[in-house]
Amino acid sequence: MGPELHYQLIINRVAELQREATSHRRAREAQAAKKAKQRSGERSARASFGKLRAS
């Protein structure tokens, strides 16, 4: 394999890995946002029940 062909293969592989990393990062960010949304909903429910009991 010539050095130019090898270099092109490396460039293509790096591009693939970067796209894959971007995809995984987006998935982790979406999952974290979903968990944060659920947690804020839980806090709101707790706050509401606390207010009802105190009344």
C-alpha cells in the first residue's frame, strides 16, 4: 500500500470516528436533558405535596 493511499485511509477513518463521537455525544446530551427534565418534574411534585400537607 502506497503512503498516499494509507494517508487517505487514515483521513477517512478519522472522519468516521469523529462522526461517531458526535453521534454518541448528542445521545448522551439528550439522555442527560431527559433525566434533568424528569428530576425537575419530581421536584415540582414533591413541592406540591409538601404545600398540601402544610396547609
